[in-house]
Amino acid sequence: MPTDAAPRPILIAPSVLPADFSKLGEECQALEEAGVDRIQWDVMDGQFVPNLTFGPDVIAACRPHVDLLFEAHLMVNTPEVLLERYVEAGCGLIIIHAESTIHLHRCLGQVRDAGARAAVALNPSTPIEQVENVLDLLDMVLIMTINPGFGGQPYLPSMEPKLTALRRVILERGLDIDIEVDGGIGPTTISGATAAGANVLVAGSALYRDPQGLGHAVADLRARAEAAQAGQS
């Protein structure tokens, strides 16, 4: 990772895809108690990706249960149609896929106008050039380290040079932008992603399958990420 700037804070952002959907409010509370920094909602429409998940009303019902930032990862076609509903539901950060809209700049402006922070996600095959002309509108870029649509997929280490290249561009321009990774993040992969330039780590399956519980899983991932980041400074 380029090292000519102070390290950005490590943030653990769990996906609730592996959670018990019958008690999502309680699941969000458990994540907050485990020490996570924010909660990611993987919104899927069955078209942009082959799965269906959360509508804005579900997220709104969970919003009063925790004080954490909610981010909506919109894996949907034409996100401009519904994105304002997700802001109204309590999501303070909206992530738009570069591949999902033909008017990305306008769509990000719509997020800002609705009062939320804006981010862009890039699928594994999408180069960072797709986001370079909108970096001035962004608080975060999400590099997918799996193909979106399903949890539990294996991490793609081939995305690490992409993370490093993006971090270099951000540093060269002097921008205040986080880099998030999503897909296959766990104890054996989080160090590589962090060393490559990511500071916001989305984890799902790895958190929920830890036999010592969510609190241990969160602390372990954070410690590994911080050690990897320190090794690059």
C-alpha cells in the first residue's frame, strides 16, 4: 500500500446476510454489542444479481434498534429509482454499482441531495478507471473481492493490486476517501486486503461462524487488519 499518508481507521462493517432474518432487529443489536463500526445491508433485486433481499421497509424497522451507521449496498438496476427510499429508511451511506446505471455522476448527486454519503462499488471485472471521474463526489469506493449476489464465496486475491492502484490515485489527488472490500473477508484474507489499501472491511460468514461468538470474531478481524496496516506504514 502507498505509505505517504496517515493510515485510515480500520472499520469492521458486517453484512447481515447470514443473520436470522426473523429477528433482524435483535441481530443488529448483537452486532453493535460485538463492537462493529457500521452495518451493511446487501440490497439485491433479482436482476442485477441473481438474488432478492431487503426492501427499505425492512431496514427502517431495524433502524431504531441501534445507533450504528447503516450503509445500503445497492446491487440493483437503475438505483436512482429507489435510492431515496433507502436514505429515508435510515441508511446514511448509499453504495451504487458503477455497472448499474448509465448516469453514475447524476445518480451520486441524487444521493448527496437526499442527505446521505455516496460511494461507488466496482465488480471484479470493472477497472478503477470507471470511478476516477467521480471521485470528487465520493466518501468511499467499494472493491468487490467476489462476484456480487451470494454470501460465502471465496476471496479473490487478484483484486489486491486493484486496491493498491486505487489507494495510490486517491493519495495522489489528496482526497478523503475510504476503500471498502466485500467478499470472502475472514481471518485468512483480511490481512492481504488491508495491506493492499482497504480500511473498511465487510465480513459476513466469517463473523457468524466463529465458534467463540461475534465479539471474538470482530476483535480478531480488527486486530489482524490493524497489524497488517501497521506493517505497511
